[in-house]
Amino acid sequence: MTDIFSNKILCGKCSVEMQPINLHKNGFVLRAVKCSNCSNRIFHPKDEQEYNHFIDLKKKQYNVKMRFVGNSYAVSIPKEIVNFMKEQEKLMDDMVRLCFEDFGRISLRFGSAPDLSLVNSKFNKDHN
Ligand SMILES: [Zn+2]
């Protein structure tokens, strides 16, 4: 089956051929087409669906228990989050980067997920 975006898509209002663009939202890259006349945009249905799935997961809050393992504490990452990351191919291996982001807040970074600019600027400031 050919991808819908490999076809010419005309703007419903202007009948102008829409041009492919990539839109960045919350670390996500969504394929879209844009009308150069009226700026109307259409997201790729598959990307939009994945993005909506991501938003659903983002809204959830999980209560997970800390367990003492060896000399560290371990928490479980819900399977649906890891599975979603794997589907997005953002999780290439089992290594995640953890940092004490704020008081009362720890962040985990998976695979090739982009660095948080805030963390980077703080890091650079401290190491220059
Ligand atoms: Zn248009």
C-alpha cells in the first residue's frame, strides 16, 4: 500500500498543491502538508494517531513503589510507556540517563530523546 503522503494533496479551500513539512511538537516530529496560499495544514494520519497516543500517556499519572535493591532504590517504569518508546524507536537499548532535575523531581532520558535545553545550559554553565 502506498503512503498517502506520496500522493499530491490539494488544499480543500484553494485547490493548490500542498507542500510537505515536518512539525516539531513536544519532542515529536510529525509529517504534515501545508498550503502555501492559506497556510492550512494536514497532519499525516499515522503520525497524528501516534502523537495522540503520546498525549494520552502523558496525561496519566502512575503510583509506583520504590524498592530497595542492593545499594539503590528501584522503581518500575510502566510497560505501556516503554512499549510506546520502543515503537517510536527512541529506545535503542536498556540504558537510560537519569538526573536529579529539581528538588522533588527526577527525570529519565531514553535512547536518542533530545536533551532538555535547560539541563544543557545548566551543565555548560557549571563546566565552563
Ligand atoms: Zn489553501
